[in-house]
Amino acid sequence: MVDGPATMDKFIRDETDMSAKRNALLMLYNSDLDIAVQWLIDNLESVASFADILQMVILLIIRKSSRTHPHLKGRYLRALVELLEGASAGVASEAASTLITLTSAGSAVKAATQCFCNLLVTQSDNNVKLIILDKLSEIKKNHPSVLQGLVMDILRALTCPNLDIRTKCIGVTLDLLTPKNIDEVVQILKKEVVKSQSNEHADKAAEYRQLLVRALHTCATRFPEVAGNVLMLMDFLLDSNASSAVDVVFFVRETAECYPHLQEPILEKLVYQIGQIKTSRVARSALWILGQYSQTAELAQTALEAVLAAVGPIPFICEEETADPNSGEVVATTTIVLEDGTYSTVAASSSQAAAISESLPLRNMLMGGDFYLGAALSTAMTKLAQRLQTTGAPAGSTNELSARAMLAMCGIIRLGHSSVPPHPIDQDSLSRISTCIRVLSDPAYAMTQVWLEQCQESFHHKLVVADQPATKQQQAAVNQPESMRQADELLDIRLLAQPNSIPGDSEDTANSELWMNAKSATEEFSARLNRITQLTGFSDPVYAEAVVTVHEYDVVLDMMIINQTDQVLSNLTLELSTVGDLKLCERPNSLTLGPHQTHTLKANIKVSSTETGIIFANIVWENKGQQGSVILNDIHMDVMDYIHPASCSELAFRSMWAEFEWENKVGVNTSIMDEHEFLEHICQATNMKCLTPALAREGSCGFLAANLYAKSLFGEDALVNLSVERQSNGRVGGYVRIRSKTQGIALSLGEKITAKQTARAAA
């Protein structure tokens, strides 16, 4: 219709039904934008009174026409601000996005951001909340100062019980911390910690508390003035959830090292709690803190007495057991030394001994065979006894406590050689406890220096090694200098560029490769040649090859089909089938190919996970009433297209490593002679990031252990532990262990590593 736009213009001005006006305006939007813009200008004052469906089309017109009619931006901004306040949630969200697209003025961005924050709290749909948080993350990259003033509004989303929303909300907030808002943020996080403790039985309450503890740890790391909040978190050392308790004790340990003025209150609270800790890993760290930071004689004596009280009466097992004929209960007897130096035999029933163990969690874990805890306990008692000797404590009390400590160590060794625990003591723990006994029985100044000073220096070095790379990256991101431009520098105008022109490096063409490919619909010929997959043989009636292009969640098959016969092939159809989490969007249409004719087909496939995906295909056709077909080679999707390097903390890596059930163990078989070179080779082959700091990997001792981490586009985690050594023949040997929550990533990465090793060996 030649006069279609004019007819629609007259219709939309006379029509009162909003649905009909929406359809007419959408037709003008696609056919004649100038008429649609003119109608919008004439009705701009009434935009807020229109229905939602019409307002959405108006927003489309504003976004598109702001490029062709830049002089109208000022009038558009007033209309958009009105839509932010009185429109529905969907329209308000689109209006806020459009407003940020049109202008970068601080007031406009603040109004749009405030609208997103209001929607974040008022909307009940979790998917909407996640989308809004993603938009806030995008705004944060370009306008962090605007969001820093709205941190408290963003934190209101923590009232939502969904853990994913809470995680993303806290992640956005931690990037917006400033000295002005840190106190308010910490107060909110502390209130949420208390709420999580009162709602212990709520869904994922333990995981949420662990998230809050890590957030407070991050706040204390960046702003030392709030580190004192660790004292409030120490109540969670008694938590039955091991993950959150471990996070807290690591936070406490780091705080005690970095902030000496908090050591005394930390030790006082830890002395009170040491006998109530229920988790072995937490108890080991708590014992290390007591042994290392009890600097004075009074603190050391109090701590050592608390540890001995938590262990309970010695020995752990009885020398002989007899049966009481009246009650049938087993009565245990043991020999003790009285105050006057004489010996005496006391009796206690087995039920009483069990009751003692149950009331003392530390003793109960030792009785259960946790001899690694016994070694940590012996180390802590040795340090405390040495501290008493070096601080000038009374010799009588020092010798008494040292003797009690050695008696407890001997009891642990004797327990390990008995049949009471489920397994005997291991050699490493036995060697450590024996060393502690020798150190206390024959004190030496050199050993005191090793135990009391060099141990703390090693931990300080660990903190520096672990935090230094991250700190440098944060400072580089914050202090990134703005690029300077010369007054006579050439301008790259994207709209005036030729399709095959090479863009410059200006700000407008920062993503030059993407927009050049999108504009010209081409890419370098050599790059396409590297990704060609041959699907049929050269002697088949129909030859086919495809270029597989992966872009985030989409896979595009650009397939070339050649009729190699002298006859016309009619109804030629490409039939596709997928295995795995691949979904075919649309099937290619049938076509007719003349003799030796070439045709190009495109097929779009959606990807929903990194599970191993395979595309099967065949081509069928008709020739003079007879059907023919050819089966194409399978197309295997490469997991490397969906995996990107990522970072996580050491604690998070260990937690995921213990949680994930799928493991693939790959043996190292390579011609590489250097372990560091092999690590770089694995990082490149798997597209993963090495989490082990460079300072921890420096030097060459013939051994190397490193952790690698990556994340997929779909939020799946991939963990790799590399443990190699230089063998007698000079080559590197060992194992690469891969863990993930799904089987596909573990198997695909294992196959990739094996293939890369084979290819390098063949080369």
C-alpha cells in the first residue's frame, strides 16, 4: 500500500481504542518512522495517560528516533521522567533503560537508578529482581558514584528469601563501598546475621549466613575501622554448620594478625569458647590462634588451662576393665598419682566415661580418631608452654602446666595405638606429637624461635601472597587513568566508515571487531578456514561443509551444500537432530539445486548448559521420483567455547571441591621438561585461571601444585587441581584432577587435556 502510512496516521488520530492505536503505531514504527515521530510530538504531553501497551511502542519510537532526530532528546527526557513515576512496572523499567541510553547526566541516571531500586523492592517475581540487579550492575560500571548513594536502597532486596537474589545484591553492594556508607552497610549486614541465627530452620539459612560472614570479611579487609565486628561473629564458631564456622574462624585469624589491638578481646572470647567448638577444622584454627597470639604470661596460662580443661581427664582410655556382677555394667579402673606422691586406683563406669566425652566436644573428636586435631592440639600446647618459659612466668606453675601438656600428648599417642578409635594414629600426626614432647622435655632457644616467631612470619607471608595480587588488581581498576586525546587527533565516525574499513582505537570503536563484523557480515577468510568442518566425502552426490560459530548462548551453523551430480535435485532438505542441552530454533527450508550448483544454509541452535552436545544431520532429496540421502558427520560442540577464566577465594574453592561429586583424574603424559611451562600449557588448553599466586609458585624445586578455576556462561563452576613433579628422566609427571557439579564439564575438560598432550607429544 503506497498510502498505507498516511492512512494509518489518520486512523491513529481518530481512533480511541488503545489496542488499535498500538497496532497502528507499531505499523508506522516499522514503515515510516517520521510520521510516527510527528504523532508522538503532537501527543507528547499525554504519554503518561496512555495504556501500557501503547507506552511500550512509544518507548521503541523514542529509542530509535533519538539517533535520527537528536534535537528531540530534550523533549523525550521530560516524557521519560513522567513514565518513571506513574507508569506500570514494565513500562517504568523500559523507560529507565531508555533514559540511561539517551543521556549520561547525573540527575537522569539517578532518577532511572532510583526507579530500578523501587522496582527491586516492590516486585515479587524473582526473575524480575534478578534482571533489575543485572541492570544495576551495568549501571555500576559507568556511573558508580550515582549508585554509591543508593546502596541502602539496594540492600532492601535482602528481605527476599531467595539466595540467588541475596548473593547478587551483596555482590553489587560490595563494589560500591565507600568510607561514607561503610558503617551503614555493616550495620545492615550485622542485623541480617542475627536474623539468620533466629531463623535457623529457614531455607538455606546456613548458606546465607556464610554469605554474610564473607561480606563482612570483605568490608573489614577494605576498611580496617570496621574490623572490630569480628567479635560479634565469634558466636558462630559454635555453629553446627561447618562452612560458616570456618569462614568466621578464618576471619578471626586474619583479624588477629592484621590488627594487634584486637588480639586480647579475641583471645578472651576464644578461651571461653574453645571447649564448645563442635567442628574439627574450626577447632584446629582456634587452637592455632590461642597458641600463636597469647603473647603475655597471663594470657598463655589462661589459654593453656582452658585447652587442658577442654581435653578432659587423662588418660583417654582405662588400663583395665572389670565387670560389676551386680549391675552387669563394665567398670573401668585406672591408676592415678595422689598429692603425697603415692599411687591409688579409682573406678569409673563406661557410661560415665562416655558422658564425659559427650560433654567435651574436643575430647569426643579425639576419641573418634581425629588425630590431625590431636597434632594441632599438641602444637598449641607446646607454643603456650614455650611462651610461659620465655615471658618469665613462675617456674613452678610453668613446669606443672608443661607436664600436664606432655601427659595429654602421651595420652593421645596411647589412644592412637589402642583399639578404641576406629583407626590407628597416622605416622604424620605421631611424628608431630612426638616432636612436641621432645621440645617440651628439652627446651632450647633455637626451637623457641622456630615455634613462636617463624610460624607467625610464615602466616604473615601467606596473607601477603594471597592478598597482594587481588589488591593490585583492585587498585589498578580504581586508579585506571583516563585516556588522553590530542586536539588534532582523527575522529572515527562509525556511520561513515566503509564496510571493509579498519576502524581506529577510539572510545567509540572500543569494540571495533564486533561492530565491523556485524556491519559487513563478514570476517577474515583465514579465520573461517580454521573453523570449517567437513561433513561429507568428496565422492558423495552432495558435498557439505559447515562453519560453526558460537556466540554465548547461540550456535550458528553456516553450511555450504554443493550438488556434485549432473542432475537437478529437488526437495533437498537438511535434517538436523541434537543430543544434549541443544535446541534447534528453526529448520531450514527445502530447496532445489541444479547441476553443480552451490547453496548456503544457516541454522540457529540454542545452548542451555555446558553438557557435551552433538549435532547429527543428514541431507535427503528427490531425483526423478527416486529419493536419495547422505548422512553427515557428527558435529561435537567444544566446551571451551562456553568456559571463561574466573576468580574465587581459596576457601570457596575448597568448599566447592568438597561439595562437587564428579571427578575426572587425568594422568600427565607430556614431553615438557619444566613444571611451570606445563602449568601455562594447561591454563591455555583449558581456558582457566590459576588461583595459586605467583609468589607461592616462584622457584624451582621439582614439585608444583596449583589450583585452576573457570566459570561457564551458565554459571557452572569448573575446578582443576594440578599436582606434578619432575621425574628422573627429566620429564614432568603427575595428575590433573578435575571436579565439577555436572559430568559434562569434567569429562570434556579431561578429553581436552588428553588431546592437547597427545598433539604436543606428536609435534
